[in-house]
Amino acid sequence: MRRLQDVDLKLLRSFRSIVEAGGLVGAQAVLNVSQSTLSSQLADLEKRLDMRLCQRGRGGFALTEQGRQLLAALDDLLAAADQFQNATASIVGQMRGVLRLGLVDAILTNPLWDLPQILRRFNQRAPATVIELSTHNATEMQRLVLERKLDFSIGPAFQPVAGLEERPLFRERHALFCAEDHPLAGLALVDTDTLQDYPFAARSYLHRYDIGRIGQLSPAALVDSMETQALMIRSGAFIGFLPCHYALGLPGLARIRVMPGIDYLSPIKLRYRQDNARNMMVRSFLKRVAEQPLRTPRPGERDVILPFD
């Protein structure tokens, strides 16, 4: 087998795209390359590595054990290659390469912080830069930034993390919601004793924090995103915390009127590695963020999104 660094990165990227698309047919549309070309690239990669990476044919597409192991190692290799490309572009004063942003879900419904405008202005100043945008939970984003697989994370951050710089963006109100036909809908000043009688749906990365606020020992349902949590709540079987700017725009949900101290403010911050601050693309994106302050809230928005004091 040839040494790994002698393998064309283009072939490795094609292999990852084929896997992500579930086979050659799906990757053909994504990469805008013919199926025969992708098949030849895959065969060439297998020959270079002396491995059988996947099974393909009438039985469908499936990775072999060697293919699964290569895919696991490939993320680190391609992330390092992109970091190298970004670093060399910075050395010669160019903004060229890949900028990876990780977001918590439901950022788009925030009425006061205009991330789309930030992305637009960044793209105008760095048109040769590829922006990769993905959603993750807060714990996963923190890990990916530390592992250099993300340049930035935007999401809830309650405690500082060694090695990461952070910029406070805003605080969003999280309140308890239920279905419109739930027994708690329409009641006034519900206390924690009453809340404990109803099953609770929580996001996996926040459930200890959320259920602790109402005195429950464990959630009745765990989900991985706000949308799946909203689905559980809308079923009428569960209650749960959601950002007000997200939940108030969804049909079929009602905000539970709770005693003071139960709803809370979640600090949303931008995080990045301290040693990545010299990267030109990182610096440019930070400038675009600094240029985009929170919009002044209207009366009905004052309790939804708040600036940091």
C-alpha cells in the first residue's frame, strides 16, 4: 500500500461524499459528476490503498469494515488539510479556504440578531471562501471546535472552556410550553409542585439543567433538537422548555404561566479556539459579528431576546 500522504485528497473527498450520499447515484447529483467517473475514482482509491472500501451493486451500497475505519480517520485528515489551506492563505494575505460554523438549531427565528446579514457581509469580503454551516447540540459543538473540526460555535454556553475564546452575543428567554389542549394551558401561575405531575421532554444536552428547575429527577422523553422537542410537546403528552422566539411562532403550542424563577435566560455565545485568532478568515468573521449589534426590540420582544449587561 502507498503511504497515505501520497493519496490524492480529491479521491478521499469523493469517497466521503459517496458515503454521505448513500452511494454513487446520490453522490452523482451532489458532486455533479457522472456515475462512471465516481466509480472509477472509488476503484482508483481502493487500488491505491489496497483496501476494499465498500460493497456496491444490486444489493445496494454498504461500507466494509475497512471502509468504516478509513471514514473515521478521514474526518481528522480533511480537517487538517483545510486548516493548512487556511493557514497558507493567511500567510500570503488571502481569505481563501473553508470557514466552518456550528450552530444550535432555531437561530433563524431570532428576531433581533441577524446572522444571515453577517454571512452576507462576510461572503462579500471573502468570496473565495467556502462557508460550511451545520447544526449541532452545545456539547458536540464544543468538542468539534476543540478538535479543529469547527472554526466557530454559536450556541448556549454556561461555563467557560479552557482553550476557547468566547464572545457574548445575547440571552434568549426559555419558557415552559405545552400543547394548546394540555391541562396546564391557560392556567395562571403554575408552581413546581404542579409541574412535577406532568411528563417532561428535554433536549439531551440540557436535560439536567432543565428538569432541575422544576424538581423532576429524570425526563420522560429525550430529544436531540428543538424541532423534535416541539413535536413531543405538541403531542399533548409532554411539557418542556423552548426558546420563546422559536416556540411562540409555532402553531399548537401554549406558554405555561409559571411562578417567577422557573423560566430562565440562556446565554448564547460565539466560541473559537484561542490559537485560531490569527487566521484571516476568523478575524474577518469576528469583525462582521462585531458590526451586527442586536436590533432594538419592540415592546413585545423585550422579554424574548436580551443583550448581555
